[in-house]
Amino acid sequence: MTTTHPHIDPAFTEILESVSDPEIPVLSIMEMGVVRSAEKNGNVVEVSITPTYSGCPAMDVIGDDIKKAFAEKGIEAKIKLVLSPAWTTDWITPKGRKALEDYGIAAPLEPEADIEALLGNKKIVPCPQCGSHNTKMISQFGSTACKAFFQCQDCQEPFDYFKCLK
């Protein structure tokens, strides 16, 4: 698994963990792995973030929320958008994966399994409500572009599946 937080000054971890992902509020931006670095440069903390998708509309909100969280501690923050390397679902922490499932979103599978699931070749996306693998894809796109929409054939509950990105 890829290192999630390679260059984050431990003094800023608690502040960054208090910032929720606006599209999945049960996850912090740290659990999602979008924070690439946070380092003090003079009187300013420079925070680099990577979008889950290029053009992700949540990045402006995340940047503003980071600035607000630091400002509440009397610290100025500057946000830098980093596109390379591209974000990968490997950067979601184990705690984040569990939070996704507890929230009702199926966590990403490995790349080969993801392709099989999204093509409808295999029933391998587990229902986050009942755990059944008797699920089917309803749409390639769910509530956001990074998710697909599935339905469990056993409990009949619809749910989002967070697509695997490598």
C-alpha cells in the first residue's frame, strides 16, 4: 500500500484530521488521503492536496475548510493543488475504508476485481448493509463521478461503490 501522508508535520495532523471530506462527511481528508504534505514555511503552513479526480469540485471547499481549521488555531494556511502523482484509492486509510462501509458506501476493490464488477462480469461488490455479494450495478456513476451505483438483490438496498483508481 502506498504511504498516505508522506510529508506532514505531526504538529498539524490533528487540525487536518478535523477537516471532513465534503462529499463523504464521515471521512476526514486525512483518511481519504488527499493531503500530500503540510509543512511550515515562515509564518504560513503550506498544505498540498491532491484531488480524487481531476476537476473534482470538492477541492475548493476542502481548501477553504483547511484554511478555516488552521485559522481557528491562529495559523495562516496556504493551499497548493498537486496533480502528480495522481490520487489512488490505495491512499484511503484502513480507518477510512471502514468509515466508508459504515456510512453505506462499498470500499474500492483491487483493480482487476473493480473492472470485473463494473463490467457486470462478477458479483463481487459486497453490500455495505447486509454483506451479500448478490449485488448488481445500476449505473457506472453514483452520487459523484468517483462512485458507481449498485443495488443488493438480497436486502434490496441501493448503495454507492467507490471505484478503484490506480
